[in-house]
Amino acid sequence: MPEMHARLRWPDGTTERVYSPSLVLAEYLEEGGRYPLEDFARRSREALTEASERVRAKYGFPCSRAAASLAGIEAAVARQRDGEVLVEALER
């Protein structure tokens, strides 16, 4: 399956590179897009769940790396006070 990464900048200025096992992430997030924290969390949850399900459909099991990416995103969202997440790049 084609995979991709999203390079993120959190409201506190930290950056992170997030893995997706599928290009579906680009259907939920736009390069250069800015998303309020809760909207970003929702979009990420939907995209990474769908990506993991695509892996399940092809290989018979969900993608643990997608689950780890989602857990990291949810933890980062919980640490932020307010603001927007910037998607600096979507890398294939």
C-alpha cells in the first residue's frame, strides 16, 4: 500500500511527523491547511481509522502504526491549550 507522512506544527510551535499507511490522509487534510485542535483531531481520527481499515481489508489485520499515530495525535491535542494545527507538508 502507498504510505504517506504529514509534517505538523502544533500551536505551541513544536513539530511532528505522523505516519499513515494510506494516501487517504490527503482526503482529510490539506497541505498548508490550518485546523482548530478539535477539528484536526476529528479529521485525523477519521483518516487514520479508514487507513487502518484499508490495511485490514488487504492483509487481514489493522495497522498498528496508524493506531500509534492516532494515539500520538490525541496526546498532543490534549497537551495544547488552544490554537490551530498547521499541516506543513503531506509527503508521499
